[in-house]
Amino acid sequence: PPIISYYEILLHNFGLNHHQMEDWKPVVGSLLTLMLVTTIGLLYSRSLKASGTDVAPSGKFNLKSMVETVMDFVHDLAINAIGAERAGPFLSTLFAVFVFIFVSNLSGLVPGFTPATESFSTNLVLGLFIFLVFNGAGIKEHGFFAYLKIFAGPLLVMAPLIFSIEFIGLLIRPVSLALRLYGNIFGDHLVLSVFTSLTKVLLPSLLLFFGLLVACLQSFVFTLLSGIYISMAISHDH
């Protein structure tokens, strides 16, 4: 049975053919995720202004408490991966990446919506962004040539070989981040879509719980590895 896709319906109204739709679906998914994240941020900012100087948790289950719970989680993750003294400048980056991936993954649990993270291209862009962040942090911490020297190893004789191996490993990092996220989200969304088209309600309802676990876990893994890469780049213990 055909699987409905609201993105395809939208793109069809713009006159795109099937192949063009496949190229543009991740873009539409990313824009939708960005709009949702921006809306959440504006609503959270509004709730902060409404609370004024009262920063104590209200104890109620609302948007403000959910956002602050996620912020606290990412804060602890960053401290464990990077360190309490060095994590500060990277908290906003890790939080933004976590929330974008998490919201995108959750959108895939709604029938008819394709998560942007199901596209390898989208995930590769996220991986390249983290690649620029941790290399920029490493260069800022050590200096350009001192940072490159880290990958050459302690022995001058072995420096060309070690540098080549380390440089290839460095380039593989964003690709590995993208492939890991793509494989898990694509597989989860494919299973959910197939069972939704076949059984409509019963089995998809059971699979939604596992889909939620995958959405949370993959957001956590991507953010954790990003924090580890940043920590490795700025570390002086090589």
C-alpha cells in the first residue's frame, strides 16, 4: 500500500517530479524542524520574561520545565565529555545540535512526515558543522601549526605516516557521525512506515515507543560524540 507523505504533496503543488521531490524532502524537513525549534525557543523566552526574577522551578509539567530539563541534561553531558572548566563556550552548540536532531527524529514518528535526519546529506551537514567546531576550537586552543603537530606524533621519523593516518581518521569523523545517525533513523522510520501502511493502528502504536527510544538515543549519541571530539581537540594530553 502507498505510504502518504505530506512533503511530497506539498512539493507536488510546486510542480516537482518524483526525483526532484526526493532531493527537496530533506530541505523541507529541515525547515520544518527549524521552525519548530525556533517556535519553542520563542515560547521559552516568553515564559522566562513572564516569570521575571523567579528562577525557581515551578514543579509543573509545561514547556519551560521540559526545555530546562533538556538544557540540564545537555549541560551535564557537556561537563562529563569536555570538563566543567572548558564546557561553557560549547554548551549552546551542543544544545542546538541535540534539540535539532531530537525534534527532527520526533517528527518522523508522525505518519506522513519524513524526518530530516533520515537524509544522509542533512546528517553530513551536521557532521561537518561539528567538524568545523572542534577543529576551530583546537586551533584556537593550540595555534594552527601546534594543532597540526599534534597529529604528527612524537617521533619525527614516523611523522609522515602517523600524520596521514590521523588526518584520514579526522576526515572520517563527520562521515561516521552522519552514517550512524542516518542508518538508525532510516531503519526505524522505514519499519514504522511499512507497518503503518499495513496495519494502520495496532503494531505502529507499539513501535512508536521504540521509535521514541531511538530518537532520544541517537540525539544523545551524536551530541556525546561531538563533545568528545571537542574535548580531544582542546586537550593538552596527547
